[in-house]
Amino acid sequence: MVMPRRGTGLFGIAQLFRFLNCMKHKDLVSCVGWTTADELYSCGDDHQLMRWNPVTSEAARVVKLPDDVYPIDLHWFPRGIGGKKQSQAESFVLTSSDAGEDGQVKIWSKSGMLRSTLAQQGAAVYSVAWAPDSDKVLYTSGKQLIIKPLQPSAKVLQWKAHDGLILKTDWNSVNDVILSAGEDCRYKVSSGSSFNYMTKNIDQVWDSFGRALYNSQPHEYPITSIAWALDGELFAVGSFNTLRLCDKTGWSYALEKPNTGSIFAISWSSDGTQLAGACGNGQVIFAHVVEQRWEWKNLEITLIKRRTMKVHNVANDAVDLLEFRDRVIKASLNYGYLVVSTSLQCYVFSTKNWNTPLIFDLKEGTVSLILQAERHFLLVDGGGLYLYSYEGRLISSPKYPGMRTDILNAKTVSLSNDTLAVKDKADEKVIYIFEALSGKPLGDGKPLTHKTEIVEIALDQKGLTSERKIAFIDKNRDLFITSVKRFGKEQKIVKIGTMVQSLAWNDASNILCGIQDSRFTVWYYPNTVYVDKDLLPKTLYERDASEFSRSPQIVSFVGSRVTVRRAEGSLVHLRISPYPGILHGHAGASAWEHGVRLCRFVKDQTLWACLAAMAVANKDMTTAEIAYAAIGEIDKVQYINSIKDLPSKESRLAHMLLFSGNTQEAETLLLQSGLVYQAIQVNINLYNWERALDLAVKHRTHVDTVLAYRQKFLEDFGKKETNQRFLQYAEGLEVDWDKIKAKIEMEIAKERERAAASPAARTSVTVQQ
């Protein structure tokens, strides 16, 4: 089958086949279920339970059910979930039509005991799905979808989802997205998380927040089956003589028209590489997912068969074939390496040499996620998180309380050279942060906690560990940034964007891009918010994003190219200016003269603003003065000049902190350096009168100085003192400005003498640190 090229991540359905020349059911097949990736069971109206092996093309009857049992669904206990024993993984549940169409939803124990009757509907319930957190159940009732919490007093959510009878629904635990399909010949994709925002007015729920993310065009026949792949990246749709493979956002990758009658049920293998369908003509149909593509710079890699990849270098048109012993499960291409996991092994290829990959055995059978950083990569499977070097050495295996690796995806896990971040599923306001090399929690071990549930996280990739930043989007679609290391008692989390749908860090420099409502935005230097937040708007690049249509997603941000996937699946490539990335390189190497020369050559105000913020962050006030002057910030130029004239290194550092708005840190530095008067004067200049008086009283110095400045301040505004503490200390104290000025000059002289005696001061002629 030939499909139109859609770019990175294209899939197709290949090796679609049926067991035509061997056993088959004598009547329609109603349900199928995988035990392993090489073993499937099916059951149908002929009362036969059959076992199939798609590798050896063998089929066998296992047992014949009683004639009055007509199976309608089959589900195996998942293997490797929660550390269950093998015997439990070899059990399954089979439902039959003799339960009737009484409209009741019941919960049973695994031993067959009735736990509770969750709901009683007036119409038959044709499909049920658990919510990702297992505390709610989604079920159908006519044209309605209903979400019923297990708690008796919790609110039931119900809305009209289709114009015809709903036949199938599925709720994915990884991406939290709901599928539904029915007799109106459509399938729909809707966000499960959006239902947290629903109001009491049910009539407004679907329109306001729960509206479909994707609504398919009507098919020729009713949609009889729909099912998610476990990792939430793909789903399959079945209808009469129709099998469709779709992206998680709803658009179609591939379409097949097998002569099978209606496909009544679809089941995915646990590794997500193949699926099986229960067909109306008594056959079981199998399909394998191929034609997935990965791109990085000048390389394009395509999975052409289950065990074969084709490498195409578009720069010189060279082609290589990579053969694997077992079928390919997952792959990732980035930072000059291709990492491939098969059902048993992991292969690491250098893009400079495709002939000699590094190969090592996997601890668990199925890898669900691969993430790469410049120095190492992460494998996620049912057993845990495993960080490996590109030489195949296991570096660490981080763990956290209540860890569930089966629900992690690229939006909830992020990796950099020194840090691993994982969003907690049990409490979605929490992000666990680990040291990559040791696997231990970072700092004091406390996770990062936000006030609202978090939906997506991303670590920046370059720079020092102490400066590592994490960006995240919460459920209000606000974008925040914070340092992964906590400085002080509280973590400083700053909002830098609103209505953000998707984000990505650049692979080579700490530049962040995102799609904000109808705008595409690039934060050339997000750290600006910590050094001069007023300067942040001047460091942004923005352009209209209406060409991306609804709900676009950023696929990658490599070099100066941003790849965006639109809602219908096509890719759009954007180019941003290469100069901010070059400037990041100069700043990282402390090559400030080169940075100034670049800005003068480019003559761009945004670049000058970035240089100003970078210079302040690195405490190079000479470069900062030049950059601020170039963008017309005269008041800041004057302040920088005043900093350069300060007598000691400690004072200069403190006033640099003040420049960035870090008042508490500046005061602490001055007090630790024994510069009590300077700490008092900082609070006087900021009109923090209470704090200035507290310091003066505590250190028994310059109480009269604080009172004098306070009195002058009130006189300038024509007001009288009303603060009892100031009135108390002012009793019997005469303000003598000559004495106060003399004391201040003495403090400055003492500071200058101490600075001159310091060995560091003798060699320092600028403010550069």
C-alpha cells in the first residue's frame, strides 16, 4: 500500500493477513486477546475458544464452551503489571450475552464475587472502560457517554457524544484520551482530562470543555470496533471490510479494505507492533505496523519490515539496511545516535558507523519509551526506568514512591545530561527530579510541587547543572519555568506564557519555543525572567500561528529548524534566526567581545536584549552596560555605572543581585560579609523601613541613620510618623545629618580599605566575576 508522505512518524499497516488455509471459526468472531506478542486467543458465536500463533501460522482449538454461551468480550490479565505472578498473568475474563441487556454496570472481584452495582441504565450498555486512575468508569448508554466515579457521592458526568447508538469506547491510561465509535459511522477523540473542568450545567459541558478533539468524517458503515495501542500513540478502527490505523490526535495513517465482514473487536499486542481483529466471516485478521520514520538532520530512517530499517542520508543519497534478529519495538534518533529496542535486545548505532552497533540484552520484554540526551539515553519498560550510556553501560535506575512506568510518555518524562524529571501520576501537581548519574533525588529529595495539575514537562539541554531549568505547562495551559535546584526555602516558579499548547527546548542551546494560542513564540533566553524580568518581552520572537490550524504540536527543535505537526497530520518546518544560538555559544564560552561584535553586525534589538540579560546573569557588567545602551535602557546603564564604582566585590555582587530583583539574597550576602551598614542602606533605598530598623537595632548601629532617612521621606510627602516603633526609638534622639554623613563616609572608607587589603582586589580591575 502506498501512502502520501507526511514526514516524521509515518506509519502504515503491512503484512495484513488471515489464516485462510487453516482453521477458522464457523461463525462470527466476537472477541480477541493477546497473552504475549506471539500468542492470541479468540472466541465467537461457534462457542470455540481458539489459540493462534502469527509467527508460525499455527492455530488450535483450546476448549468448546457450552452451547448457550455466546461470548462478547475477552480480556487477559496484563503481564508484568504491578509485579504480579505469572499465574495471574495467565488468567482472563470472558463475558457473554447471557448477562442480558439490562443496562446495569457491575463491579466484580477476580474470584467472581459481586462487589457493587455501579449504575442502572434504561438502555443497554455496549462498552465499558476504566479511567487511567482507576477511580472512574466510562460506559455507553444509547447516544450518551457517561463517566461514573466509584465514590457514591461523586458527580456523574454525561453528555451526548454521537448521533447514533455508541458501540465501542476506550480510555487510554498513558495519554488520558477517550475514543468512541458508533452507528452514526463516525469515531471521535476527546480529552479525558478536560472533564476535570466541567461545570454543573451538563448542557454546556460538551461545548465548553469536553468537545471532541477529533470528529471523523462519516464512514460507509457503522464503526464496530476501536482500540488504543498501550503506549497511546496509535489507535485502530474497525468497520465492515475496513481497518484503519490512526494517530492519537485522530487523523488516519493508513487504510485497508480486507474482505472480512465487520471487525467486531480489535486487540493490540503489548509491544504495540501488531494488532488482531475479530471478523464477522469467522476469520481472525492480523496486522503489523511498519513504515514508521525517524528524522534527524540529514538522516531519514524508515522501518520497512518488522526486522529491517532503511537508513537514507539525504546529503549524499547513501542507503544502508539495518537487520535485526527480532522485531523492532521502539526507536529514537537524536544527538548522533540511533537507539533501537527489539523484543529482547537494545541496539545503539552511531550515525558515523552503521556496521558495528553496540548490543545488550534487555531486562524486561517490552520497552515503552526511549528518551535521548547528548551523553546518555533512557529506556522505560514495565520494570522501571533505566539510564544507559551510549557505550551500553547501565548508569542508574531511579525510583520514586508509587512509580508506574506503564503510563509514562514523552510529555511526562524529560532527560538532560545531568537531570531526569518525571511527573507523578498519583499527584499530578508533583514532579520528581533525579540526578542522572546516581539516580538519587536531587538536592534535599523533595519533589517540585506546583499549585495546579501539570500536563507537560521539559528540561533544557545545555549549560551547567546548577543552572538547569525545567519548563512545564499546567492544566490552565500556563507555561512556567523554574530551576531544578532549590535555592532558599522556596522554589522560585515564574510564569512566562499563557494558553500554551505545545513546547520544546532546542537541542544545542537553551532556547525555548512554544505555540501560544494563535501565536508561535520563541523565548531566546528564558533565564531573562530571573535576571531582568522587564527585559523578557524584548527577548522574544513571535509570529502568527494560524497556518498550523487547530491543536498543532511541536515535533522537534533542532538547530534553527522547528518542526510542527498540524491537526490533520502534515508537517510544517519553520526556520528561526541562527544568531541567538550563536550568541548562546559565545556566552557559554565567556567570549563577550565576540558577542558584542555579533550584535553590532546583526543590528537586532532582540539580540542586544538577550546579550544584556546573559551578561547580567554572568555578572559581566561591562558587556551589560554596552548592551543596555544599545536598546536605550539609560536608567539601567546609569545603575550599572554606579555598581562599577562600589568599593568592594561583595557590594558589587549584592547590587547585581538587587538589579535582578533578588533582594533577600543581596541582603544575606552583605550581612555574611560583615557589611551591616550596606545591608541597612539597601533596605532604606527600597523603602523597607521595618526591615532597615530591625537590622539597625539588632546590630546596634545606624539607628539614627534609619530614623533620619525615614523622617526625610515623610517630610517629602507631607506626612507625620504613625508607626509606634519609629516613634519609640525617635524619643530623645536628635537627628544630626552632619554626624550621619560622617558615619556613612567612615563606613565606605572602611569597606574600601578592606577591599584594598584583599588579595583578590589587587588583581581585579573590573566588575567582571
